[in-house]
Amino acid sequence: MKKLFVCSVIVLGLAFISCSSAQKTNPHLDGYWQGKGKSVPYKKFTKAMNWAPGHYVVMGNLDDGERQSVTKTTIVRRENGGWVFESISTDEDGKVTGMQICIKGYEQAMAKSDVSKISAVWAKLLQPDGTVQKIEGDAMNLYNMMLKATWERLIVSGVQYTKAGAVTVPAGAFAGSTSLKASVTIVFATVTSISYFHPDVPVNGMIMATDEDGKKTMELLDYGFNGKAVIK
């Protein structure tokens, strides 16, 4: 049966990096990789925890061991029956960009595996110079068409969760995890990834994800339940 990988699409996007290579340093990003010293016991993962304001994750992206970027995703608030969430990214040059977006239909999309249930009401874009551009009203029609086209192409086939072993990332040492090997079709390309989840992690439960070759990795740097929005 096919299922939507909606969380990764609208919250984290697709970024895969590698933990196997020796990590190269980066003055703009190294501080994010400081270990948090958490020790988390094994729990079976069946689905991500329900969203709530303040839930956040910080994910680090590496390419062949080199630190490329860091993205903090925060569930900001409920708004008119939808959810406002924010993703703020810092790249290897220290440039900060981000987006805050209000979406409706997330729960219905997850329950029915139907991206047509999702619509973006408005979006705020944080530019590198600190200015914020808001998109709303008729301007969102084209934006929604582009987003929906993306969501519809991000379909996971052959879903099968498997009990996995211990996973250690900067956010903590997880005594056990649940893995998912899935093929994601994006436009004309198919990417196979292996992801590891734990139910104590908010937003989408992901601890780590790698591509099939293990060269691209996304790993959890931090998480919590009292995150604050950057974009006002």
C-alpha cells in the first residue's frame, strides 16, 4: 500500500547526508553539533506524536561528512483550524533564510493519504537581509499549485516499519529505533532512503535519514517542546 510521507515534505523537505565519513568543521555550523547528552530508551514507533505549539526539531544536513546546513522546524500555533509552522535554515556560509506557512488539512491528509486535503493559506519568507515578504490572497493560488505538485510527487511506496538498533546523534543516544526504507519519487527521479524514528521526538519523529549509499545524511541535533518563532 502507498502512503504519503507528508511530514518530511512540508516540514523537513528532502535532505540526506552521511554519518560514516569523518565530519569536516565549519565555523558557522559547528556549535549546532555539540552533543546534548540525552539517553533515550527504546519505544516502538507507529506514528508521529500529535502536533502542539512549541514542538521543534533541529536537523543537521551533511554531504559526504561535510556539514552543509542546519534547519530548525517549529510548530508555532493553531490558526483558523490550520497549523502555522516555521523552518529556519543556516547554510555553510552563515546565511539565514526561512519560511513560515499556515496550512489547513494536514490531519485529513495524513488520515486519508490524500494531499488534495492540504492547502496553504499564507506564507512569510525570511530573506537573507532580514526582511520578511508575506504571500497571501490570490498570490497563494499559484503557490498552492506548486506545493501540491510537490506533495503529490512525494509518495512513499512499499512502506514497512522495522525494529532497528541503537542510534546515536548529537541530540542523544537512542537505545532503539524504528526504521523505514522507502522510495520517494520526485518529478522524474526516484530516491531510496533509510530513516530512523522514535516516538519521543516531536514534529515527525525522525532521528536520522540517509540515502541508500550512505553519503547524504540528515541527523537530529536537538529537539524540544518550548520553541519560539523567529518570523513575526
